[in-house]
Amino acid sequence: MSGLTTDEILHLSRLANLTLSKKETTTLKDQLSDVINYFKELKKLRTDDVSPTSQTTGLEDVLREDQVDATRILTNDEVLSGTDKTHNGAFVVPQVIDKDL
């Protein structure tokens, strides 16, 4: 079966913004080639008569109604009392996302 080329591994590493050593490139080339070859083997399986399954245990989610406990609600002033950096009733925090990206 065919595997990935070194150029394909380097392309994938650039897409993932990873810097790989030559040893890591060789290791990933072998490992990812094995994964792709395994999927090629799985593709050969006949699944026409197999119905889709999303879960097999038969368990169901147990849900409850949301209930507000009025005794545990803080006012906006109480929430902001621990900081001196506020603006329009909200916390001021350092910018973490560059708008030019």
C-alpha cells in the first residue's frame, strides 16, 4: 500500500503550524501512512446492510428544569466590587484577540 510522501508531511506540518525535525517527519510519515492505509482497508468493508448507530447503550439523558435561586444572585455592584477596572458596568480585561488577524 502507498504511504504519504515527505513533502505531504511537511505540507501538513505547515498547515498545522508545526515545526518538525527530520526524525519527527520520518516518524509521522510512517505513522500517518499506517493510519491512512488502515482507513483504506476499512473502506473495503461492505456496510450497505448496516444501519447507522449513534449510541449503543440505550441510555438517555436525564434533564431537569432550570431553577433560579434568588438568594444566590449578586447585584452588578457586588460582582464588580472586586476590581477597579470597569467600563459601562462590565469588567475591563486585556485584549486577547488581534482584530487585524
